[in-house]
Amino acid sequence: MNNKVFALIDCNAFYVSCERVFNPKLNNRPVVALSNNDGCIISRSKEAKALGIKMGVPLFKVKDIVEKENVFVFSSNYTLYADMSRRVMNIISYSSPHTEIYSIDEAFVELSSLSIDYEEYAHQLRKTILQHTGIPVSIGIASTKTLSKVANHKAKKDESLNGVCSLVGHEDIDKVLESTEVGDIWGVGRRLSKKLINHGIYNAKLLKNCSDSWIRKAMSVNGLKTITELRGISCMSIEENSITRKSCCTTRSFGKLLTNLEDVEQAVTTFARRATERIRSESLAASCISVFLRTNPFDKKSPYYSNGASRTLPYPTHDSITIIETALTLTKKIFKNKYQYKKAGVLLSGLCDESEIQETLFEKNYNQNSNLMSAIDSINYRYGRDTIQMASECRLGSWKQKRKNCTQNYTTQIDRLLLV
């Protein structure tokens, strides 16, 4: 018998909600947030959804709706969103002995060991998060993580539930599963949902009742876990310890097409520095560096070019200078004149914990700039991430992304605090 109880806390339209916290005039108005380079819509308020604006659609395709309905459009401000996420996750972690931060706006908690009224707990947690951060959340409670996702989906759609849906002790879970489209089930992607629909399986109830042998053949072992969880048997526990990442990639589209090596080098330097800062903040070091460049694959009028190169370092490092020098060497190797470049990226792989790095007889100073890196990190943390940059970033360049409607970093820069 399954005695476990899980809750999924999911922030509502998280990026839009972050913008509304610092601009209450946006409440009850159609609002969208855009991806990097102001490309596609990645967060929508319910008012924007009601206008027919779909997730992931390029902004230019809904330009008429945006202008006609006075939709507020914001460039993504990931510094602000990450800090607001940290605040929400801290509140969630304090509320439960077992927490798994699943994404920037989602977290699972296990409530099995708590002798509480689960719905009362969820309503109180929801109230606390809203009071302390201004972010509205929806909470789904069930006997498995997959069912808690289903419950959360219902909590978002049914306004009469006040943001909380519990399937624990629910008399007719099958009725809830029947109203859940197969594409909305956790672990069922777009391609797989099409396959299932072609076999007449269009909701969660039908999927739950499939035979194990057919599921194993059509969806593999992971699919069988999903089905087992839909049946109320827990197969997936809370993962409290984060797994060391295997790679770290920073990639961006340019604000406009680039033809000069110097402009591309400036962008690659920034990407390499930011990726290195990220692994350094996690006490990791990289063994291999890769760089890629490509032109616009959708521009049929210009020749297409895409290339990449990698280099394995003699020892793992998180020294920005070493990694940037290597990245620039690789950039010169793959850069070709007469092309208009649209995108570049830097991938750091072969990551390991810095405490596991072994010194060799000939390479004892693999981390010789550690004090310098620590000083740079401290200054950038205090005054803003790009306060101190590398010299090759300071040339005049044209790669900067379009961020026409980006808000301030209200919570991470002292000079950006709102004045009341």
C-alpha cells in the first residue's frame, strides 16, 4: 500500500508574475515575456492566453494582436527571475523536511512524515509565498509525483479550487484523469503524445489502463514508471541532493548579423566568461572546451555555414583567463570570412568537483589565478555581473542582444531598488 504524499508547488506564469510584483499596474492586464533576443513568447498571463497568444510563438507572428489589445511586452530578465525563484524556493524548503527544486518555478515536497491537514498546509504555504514574494502559486497534492503534476494542472485550470487541488483520498481519481489530456502528463512529450493519440489514447485514464507489455514497448521503462504512478504507486522519490552537472553551455543569437572576427570574438569571450563563472559558483572545473558558430539556417538568400571545434585541457580548470584564451583560439580556427553569423556558443564539458583535481608533477599551478577570480566574482556579485570584464569584451561590438523592454534588477543591485 502506498502511504506517500507529495505536493508540487508551481509558480503561475512565473516570468510575468515577477514583472507584476514591481509594477502592480500590470495586474489583470495581458502581459507576455520574451525569450533571448526578444524572439519568442515564453511566459503569458491568463489575459494574454485568452487573446489566443500561444506559448513559444515568435513575437512578430502575433504583432497585430499585441498592438490591437495593448499587450505589455517584456524582454526576459533572468537575473531578476533567478533571484525571485531563490526567494520562493527558500520559503518552500523551510515548510517541508524533504524538498526537490525541480526547475526555476517548480518544486516537489514530500509530506508523508507530517501529521497535518494537507489542503490546509497548501493554502497556508500559498498565502505565505504570496505575502513574502508577491508570486502566486498553484499546488497539487497526491500519492505520487506524477499524480501531483496532474493535480497541479487541475489547480491552475479550476479557479474554484483557489490554487490548491488534492487527490489524496479523492473518491474518483479516474474522473480527474479522464479530463487530463495525454499531452499534459508529466513525462509524455509532444512527439509521444501524437503517437499515443494515433492509438486512441488521448487522456490519462486511457493511458493508465494500458497493459504493461504494450507500455514497455511503446514508451520504454520510463514510460512504465509514469503509468505505475498514474495508478497511485510511487516509483519516483524526492531527489534532495543535486546531481553534479556534466556540462555547462552558454549560447546566444546575436542582435544583428556579424561578419567581423573581432565582433564574434567579443561575443565568445562573454559566453566563455559567463559559463566559467557559473561552474566556479558550483565549485566545478572543466576538462574540455567547445565553441560553435553558425549563420541563419532560415535565410535562404545567403549561404549557410556551421562549424565547431573542441580542445581537451591538460588539467581541469575554472580559471576564466585560461578558458577564454582557449575559446578564442578555437574561434579563429572555425571562423570564415564572407559569412553573416547569427549565433555562437561555448560549451564546457568534462566537469568535475574542484576538490577532486589532482596536481601533476609538471602542472602544479592549475589554479594560479584563484585569488584573482575570487576578487572578480565578489565585485561582480556586489555591483552587477558585468562590472569587471575581460579586455577582449571591451571592444566596440554589435553582437549584443535585443532587450528593448527589459526591466531593472530590482532585487540584486542596490542602485536599482525601488524608491517609495
